[in-house]
Amino acid sequence: MTKVSSIPRTSRNSVLDLVEMSLRSVNQLLHDTRDGDFLIRNPRGAHAIVCGLDGNLKVTIEGHVGYYCAGMNKRAHVTVIGNAGTGVAENMMSGIVHVRGDASQSAGATGCGGLLVIDGNASARCGIALRGLDIVVKGSVGHMSAFMAQAGRLVVLGDAGDGLGDSLYEAQLFVRGAVKSLGTDCIEKELRDEHRAALRTLLDAAGVRNIDVAKFRRYGSARKLYHFHVDNAGQY
Amino acid sequence: MNANEPRPMTLPRYSATFDLHTIAEIHRAAATGIYDIRGFGAKRKLPHFDDLLFLGASISRYPLEGYRERCGTDVTLGRRHAKKPITLKIPITIAGMSFGSLSANAKEALGRGAAVAGTTTTTGDGGMTDEERSHSKTLVYQLVPSRYGMDPDQLRKADAIEVVVGQGAKPGGGGMLLGHKISERVAGMRTLPAGIDQRSPCRHPDWTGPDDLEIKIRELREITDWEKPIYVKVGAARPYYDTALAVKSGADVVVLDGMQGGTGATQEVFIEHVGIPTLAAIRPAVQALIELDMHRKVQLIVSGGIRTGADVAKALALGADAVSIGTAALIALGDNDPRYEDEYRKLGTTTGAYDDWHEGRDPAGITTQDPELTKRLDPILGGRRLANYLAVLTLEAQTIARACGKSHVHNLEPEDLVALTVEAAAMARVPLAGTSWIPG
């Protein structure tokens, strides 16, 4: 497991302690706020923490979080110094969500925009039904990741499990390690210069340095299933 | 027998098992290798509200004056948890139907008609259009498995949220929108390439099972600051357990859609062979609510084959708080209108049987994205027709309720009903007419 470190305190941090405050009051305060830095202590695996944010907020959560942390995030920069449960940053629209530990299933599910960075591993269905979000996973991802992914990018520095990119639409997948198997209609594609350049930019944004982008392999849709045809029925 | 007399002939005899429709389908399947896809709901004969009758008042029951005494029709949804429950003037809502499946004009017409009638419309796969939001006074926003178009700003603009687990036409199936209807605008809203066949997932991407659903609902409440009523919609399959689990998951409202409920596009075999009739679903759902002490606290909306005020009244008498209409609303807008008979013929069908809503060639301009066809539906006129139809449904339900001595349609009860068939008696749990026998 990725080592969880503490963060530096500054006088600009507003501390919200979930021992002293309810989840509802913390979320409401953040919904009513358009900017500022916040440190959330003692999340203790709470579900739906800092979901629905919409503002130039910088929120750091010191500890592990439950389901749907930073769900539907807009503009905010959320850092989780710990592990995240199912559906972290689900349907996020913009901003940055950074999980310093591991993420459970469906990380970044249906995400539409912004950047999700996972320092550790992500479990099954990472980036499922992706719709424009960029996800960078520094470890590995589980099975059926990027299932039906429509747009956006999933970058995996480690390995990918079974069924990567099953029923893929127009999302782009980049994996540096091994892919256990590709899903239906997902194929390897040539990694050209423009892809390497875009990958370099994305990795820089995710804080990943000293990585040879040429070692990634690119995967995308074969587009054979875009129109239903009986001859393809056996592919499922 | 005189040799010159005509010999008696055996009349051609059709098989009840291999009827003409079945034979035609076998021929079609053999020629194409693909199953039939269509819109509409189940077309087979099913036990339905037609198999129930109201008893009306008698010596032991006192009726209300039809034109002089008030019979309330309002219903409030979402009192369990929502800070802002919604109150409807009539207990009839418009079911979820997507922009994509329907034209923008059709969505606008639904919004206009519902707003006049004092009820809600509901989005569908693909999110919320500006036309729909601006013309629907009260709008329910669906969270569907595909999440096409899901946007937190739209979520916050909605008046209620409906988590769609399934629908009556296809419990266990996902949405389907074929390429003819994926226009640039529809594709853009769904982040899909234009013109592809879109087959939506049948499962939500980030939760499985009732424990997860409970957390998902909590997230939706947190995102919207606990303001909005949250519905859970299920296709009628295991209504007792699904209702109990929806309540356990924190739903404010349970929407129960029977197999007669319509769809924009689904396999015929799915529509006709999966799920249970609306009539069979209501009482088990109400039983679950009563056992949990949640009847009338968590509201039950029933849909699937509601056509008349009698259907509305019967659903309410069996314990529903409201009903929802989809197919009937489209018919009110002009679907299957005889004035398009020539065009239905060209499409290989006829008025009353047109169900190829998935092909995008609807002569009435409702289930299409074709720019020329969509012009045929005037959204203002369509809205007026829908408002008229909703008014008739409401008046009819009130007429029956008054005859049963009820000052509010919610006061109708199973005791007001009898069944015409043993099957309906067993499903609706009311006596067979003229007896005190409730089978089962």
C-alpha cells in the first residue's frame, strides 16, 4: 500500500474536524463557499465527503474516505491523504482530485472533465463509462477498467486487469505495464508522436516525472460494434 | 351423395400456437437472423385494470354529489427526507422519456401540458434539455445507469431526482437508441459519436445492491443539500422485495413500472416475456410499505398501461399515491393518429399498431429526430392536448371516487373494488364479483 504521509499545516488552512462537525455541515459549508483552503480531519471512511463542490476550493482530507468522495466535483482541487472507497470522483466535471493512496472500484466513473490522479492502485472498473475526464493511475488497475468509456484518457503506469476497454467508444487508454486481456472491441493502436506529446503533458499535470512515455502502449476502439450487426453477436 | 354436388371442404384452420403473427416472426427471423426491436409496451392480453370494477355507493355507502361536492386530487411527494417536497395538483405524472428517444418539440409539449395540469415531467437517458426545463414547472431528473448527460448543475436545477433501477418494459435491460436517432445534438449530450447505435448499460457504474444504493442516495442528497425528493424506479418483477429495499435504501418515493410500461426501443422478446403485469405488482408493493409502516409516508407511483381515469382510480384504490403515464401521453400528443394512415402504410404498419419508435421515422413527429418530421408536432398545441387529456383522466377518477363516497381520490380503497376474473382477483387481492372469495 502507498505510504500515507501528513501534509504541512499553514495559517490559511481552515480546519474542519469530522469529530466535531457532522458530514452534512461540512459539505454544506463547502457548498456555500466559492474559494479558500480547507483541511478536513478525521474523515474515518465517511461516504459522500466533499461531493458536489463547485468553486475554486482547495480541500485536503487527512485520512481514508468512503464511497463517492468528491463525487461530481467542479473546479475544486481535492487531495485525499489516504485511500478512497468506491466511486471516488464519480462523474466529476472539472478540477483535480488526487488520491495519495489506493482507490476502490469505479474510480472516476462517468467522469466528464478535469484530472483524477491515483498514486496507488485502482480496483475494478476504473474509469468506467468515462466521458472526458483524464485519469492517471500510478499503480495498476483492476478488471473491466474503462468499460464503455466514451471520451477522456486513462493512463496506467502499472498493469491492467482483464477486459480492459470492453465496448470502448472514443476514450484513449495508455498502459505502461502488462494488460491481462483486452475487452471486446478494444485493440492496440500505434503510439505516435502526437500521442507521446499529449501523454507527456498529461503526466506532467499529474506530477509524474522521469517516465519514458515511449514505453506506454496505446489502446482504443476498433469501432466494429458501433452499429449493431448480427454477425458481431458472438463477440459478447 | 350426388357426384355433381360440391364436396364439403374442411375450412382452413389457423393454429392457436402458431398463429399468423408467430409464423410471420419465424419467417422474418429466418430471413434476417436478428430479433425484432420495437417501441411501445407489452401488447399481449394481460390481466389488467379492465378486470376490476368499482362497487359504487349503495345503502351501506353514501356517495358524494358529482358536481357539488369537492373531491381532492392533490398529492405531496417526498415528505420522508426532502426539505422541499413537491405537491402536485393531480395524482398523474409524466414518465421518464428521453430527448433522443423523443423530439425536442415532444419534450417541450410534455412540459407545457404537465405544467398546465399541475404535475411533473421526467427526463430520461441523455440529461435535461433547456426546452424541457424551461417549459416544465416541476421536473424530475433521472439518474440512469448510462449517466448520459448527467450534470450536477442539472441535478441542482431539478425539483426531484429519480434513480432508475429498471423499467417495466425491460426489467434487467438497458436503454437502446439506434443510430437513426443519434443526431449531432443527441450525440453531443451523450458524449457519443453521431449516428452510432447506442446501447446503454443495464447496471449502474458505481453501485451494486441495496447497501450501495443507500450510499448513492445519500451522496445525491448531499450534493443537493437534502432539498430534493429522491425516487427509486423499478420494473415490476419482485415488487415486494424491491419496494422494501428501496425504502431501506432511503427512497422518498418508489416508482413501480409494470410490464405494459412503454419503451423507446427494446427487443420484442424482452417486452413481452420479462416482468409482471402492473395489476399483479401493486398489492405486494403496498404490502411491503404497510409492513414497514411506510404506506403514505413513502409514496408509491404506479405506471404501465394507465389509459383512463378508471385506471387511475383503480391504481389508487389498490394503494398507489399516484400514477405515471408515458405511452398514453404520447398518444395524447398525436402518436398513432389516423390522419397519418397513409404514411403508416408506407412503413408497413397501420394506425394503432405503429410501434417502430426506434427507427426515427415517426409520421407524427414525436419519436424522431428528423428535422422535417419534428416540425409536424406543434409543442403549444401538443401541450394543450396533453393538458386536456390529463384533465379528463382527473375528472374521470374524481367521478368514480365521488360515486364511492370519497372526498379525496386517495380515500379509494381495495374494499371499493371487485374482480371480473379469478386471475385479477388473485393479483389485486380483491373478491371475485358477487362473491367474498379472494383467491390465493
